Amino acid sequence: MIDVRNVTKRFGQGQAAVTALGDVSLTIPEGSFFTLLGPSGCGKTTLLRLIAGFELPTEGEIALDGQSIGHLAPNDRPVNTVFQSYALFPHMSVARNVGFGLEMLKRPKAEIDGTINEMLDLVQLGEFATRRVDQLSGGQQQRVALARALAPRPKVLLLDEPLSALDLKLRKGMQSELKRLQHETGITFVFVTHDQGEALAMSDQIAVMSAGSVRQVGTPEEIYTAPRSRFVADFIGDTNIVNATLLGFDGDAAKIQFGEGTPLAVHTASTSLAPGPVHVALRPETIRVVDESAETALLRGEVVDSTYFGAGSQMLVRLEDGVSVHVQVSTPRPVGSRVGLECDTSMLHVLED
Amino acid sequence: MGVAANISQPDAATRLRAAQEERARQRRRTRLLLLAPALGIIGIFGLFPLSIALVYSFLEPGTYGGVEWVFSYDAYVQFLFERDIFDDTLAFNSAYLQIFGRSFGLAITTMIGTLILGFPVAYFIAARPPEQRNFWLFAITLPFWTNLLIRTYSMLLIVRDEGFVNLMLMKIGLISEPLEMLYTDGAVLAGLVYSYLPFMILPIYASLEKFDFSLLEAGHDLFATRTQVFRHIIIPITRPGIVAGCVLVLIPALGAYITPELLGGGKKLMIGNLIALQFGSGRNWPFGAAAALILMAIVLIALLVSLRAGASKEGGHG
């Protein structure tokens, strides 16, 4: 288990100092596939480098299984990294690359050779042991980097956008491969990515980051269906954010109203919001199109655009207050027609900002 | 139709072959023409002077310099043996071997000195942001703009008894008498290291410039200490630059002439001074030529052996 407690990281001094991470706290459960997700510059790589030991925290503490590691050198931490550029040693064979960590730990030669074979089999590169790394393809280099980082059996494996240099097909393959490796080894994986699809597909838990802080931590389902903030809702998948009025709370549920419509009880990210205008998130695939006059319609508007994408069409509906909503349908209504939109109230979600 | 095709086919094949041969001939001619300037330069400035030296080394010395056109291998004999003036018997004489040994010792020490000083400098420059590197490289090459002779004279002014170093040391009271630095081996070594340092820095920088510094992080991440990262990652990857720098320093340092002459006071003969002496007051051109060729042979053999050793070591990694 990794405990990140109130970690702040600033680069530079005085006036020119840039805060890359501001008072971040996180708990990464043991044996989980944990993803740090966010746009570039959000601090996710800095957090990873702090856990690896390439950077030291300006303030705060990082603990691994209860022991403070925040100020140890990288070579004193039972943590290994898969680098974005792979950083394979060009002057060594594949086997020596994989065995390097154990070699530095001065393990017996027989153990090193055994582990090298085991790791190369694990990443399905058994017959490449004697090759030079520059004779391998990008995908193969990626797997060597994985094997090299896994060989010393670290407690935590850090992966810094390892799939970003691969083409789409290879990336899909590596996603399931990484998932399999994590299951087989039981090692905690901390995975950094800016690709929300990748994060949703692979993770046990996701921490969504922006501007140097963690915005939300949760399972992919929680992050997708119950985003807390506008930022998270926007960043994860396609989403619509519409205006509503908060009337009050009924236990854990929020009572809201669209325009002058009937009050509805829906999920909320926070029960400490003040009554008044709020934002509500709803996913395009949960919306159904009905006639404008239908009783069940929650929102009403005019179709302004319609795009065919094979499996269906995406319609753009402009609501009465000017907000545009994406809707996925199998048979689109003609542009210019007025429609009603309905959805299960369980799919609505009040955001905290 | 069938008959006509049968007749014309071998004919076409022959013509095709003839055309191909003609094209191949043309290509060979073009290649030779394109190579001509390079071959010309190597021939005129490399092989031709070398063959003069080779021929001269097998002739007899002229009384007032120059050579007598009589075949003799005396020059090579003289390198190892002393001929008795009266009865012509040969006695082993190690004086010239000692000169060679001293020169090699000095050159190797110079090489090690420039390596120890040059590597950190090259690393420093390579670790600068790209826009700053050119400034530092400029600073390294700046001394080349001044003649070596003048730079060596300046060294002489710095290390002599009334020189800058002694004056400063006496002023701060560390010494009361000037240290005798000029005309010592130390002065020669310092002069050589100073002169040849850029030849060590530049090739090492060239190999470090392409160095991927994330490999250092990868090494540390895989439990290597700083020393281990240096030994197992930095050194092997920059080895070509280090070897090139060592060769570029060792070879000219072996034949150095000005520095031992000025800073060593010519008290101890080095190969360079020995050879220069033969063409000057020694008036023994064949012996000078022979000494130069022996030096060249030793360097060539040493290089080949070290290259072979390096190659087999590289192969062993596979």
C-alpha cells in the first residue's frame, strides 16, 4: 500500500517557483491496478517520479507499507519504473537488460539467469534473449522494458505512459497484456496516462488529476457514472452538462428541477451545495428522444445537427436555455424539428461545481 | 510468330547483357573519378612523404646532412646497438629505447591526465541545455586560435621561478623560496595536458551529446548506485568517444616537440626531440627517418591490438 500524505512539489525557487503538485493525498491499495489520469501538465508524472524517487517532495510524506520512503534514493526503493521512452540500455542484450536490476542487487548468477528466462517467457520474448535491443520493434522493446522492471519483483511497478508510443492495434493488445501481468504477478501497478479510454479499460481505481491536485478517486464505474465535478465529467467520455435548479436535499438525494418542470430526486456529488442553479451531468447514451409534448420529457429543444457514425447517429439538440446536448439515437429526427428528451433519473448526477 | 520470337530472343538477351556491361563500366569509371581527389590527397600528402622517409631510412647519412644514395640498414642497427669505432663490433645500447620508453610513459600519463580532466568537462557540456552547449564548445576551442608555441611560452612564464604561481604562493606565505617547476617532468606533463585537453574533450562530448540521460534514471531505478551507473552505463556507452580521445591525445603527445623542448628545457630527450635533432645538428637523416618509422610501427601495432581487443570484448556481450 502506498500512502501519499499532503505532498507538495515545487520546481524552482522564490518568485519563479512552479507548483507541480499542491497538497496531494492518496492511498493506493496493495495489489491494485491504479491509474493516475489527467491532461498533460496536471502533475501525474511528477507524482509518479516522486514515488520512484527521481524527485523529492518539497513538503509531505510518501510511505510504502507503513515505511516512509519519500526521501530515499531511487536505488533504495523496492519500486521499479517502465519509462515512456523505455530507456533500454543500448549496449546490452535483451537478457542483460532484464537481468540488470538483479545484477546490481548482487544476486547469485543462477538466480539471475532463472529470473531472466522466467520474465522473458512472461512477456513472450523467450527467443529474443541474445538480441540487441535496437534490433527489436517498438512493441517488443516495450515488453523488454516491462520484463526488466518486473524482474527484481518490486512491490510497486510504475508505468509512465508506456503505451503512448505504440500504434492503436498494438496498444489494445498491450492493454490486456498489462492487465494479465498485473493479475499474474499481484504487484501493485501505478499507471500514468492521459487517455481516459485506456484508464477505464484497465484500472481497478482511477485518480483523476488536474492542475496539480487530485479531483476524484474511484473505480472506473464510479468515475464514469458519478463524476463529482464538471472537470471530471468533461474529461471522462462524452458528457452533457445541463443547467438545473437545486431545491434542496432529501437524505442523500438532491431535489432538482429543470426549468419549470416537476421536481426530481437525483444523485449528487455533494450534499453541502446551496440551493439555486446547479450543473447536472448526463451521458449521451442514456438519453431517449420522445415527442416534445410527451409527459415524460425532462428537457425540450430543437434538433440543430445530426451526424451518422455507422452504429447510429449523434444528434445535437439545442435546449431552450441555449445549452447544446449530444444524443445518440438509431433513427435521427430531421434537423429543425422540436423534440423532448427523457432519461432515467438514476442516470442524472448533480455536480459540485 | 513463334519462329520470329525464337530468333529475336537470344539476340535481345545479348543486347541486354551488352548494355548492362556498358553501364557497369560507366559506373566503375564514374566511381574512380569521384574517388580521384581523395586518393590524390592521400597519395600526395600521405603515402609519398612516407615512402621518402622509408627510402631515406635505408640510405647512408651525408656529411653535411642529406643522404648518400648507398643502401644501408645501419640506421635501424644504430637504434639498438652501438658500433665500436675501432673494430666495428656491435654492443647493445639501450639509450634510444630509454628515450622511447620515457616518451611513452609521458604520453600515457598525458592521456590519463586529459581523460581525468576532460571527461567531467565533456559531461558538463553535454548536460547543459542545447542552446548553451555551443558557448562552452567555443570556450574549449578558443585556445586553438593562438599558436601552440605562444601558448607554451605563456606556460613558461607562469611556472618559472619568478612566474605567476611562485609569486602568488610566496605572497600568501605558503613558501619562502620559489618552487623549481620549470624544466621538470611535471612542467612538461602540465604543458602537454593543457595542449591536448581539447582533443580529449571534443570526442567524448560528441558521444555524450547523443546520450539519453533517462538511462541514468533507469539505472538508479534498477538499484544501481552512482558508481555502478557510471561503470555499467555511462562508460560503456561513451567508450567510442573515450577511445577516440585517447588515440587523438596519445599519438601527438608521443611525438610532442615544442613542449618538452621549452618546458623541459630539452634536458631529457623525447622521441620528437630525438628525431628533430637527427635532421638538425645530428646530421643523420637516415636515423631520424628510421626513428620516426619505428615510432609509427609501434603505434600502429598498439592500435591494432587494442582495436582487436575492443572488438572481441564487444562481441562477448552478445
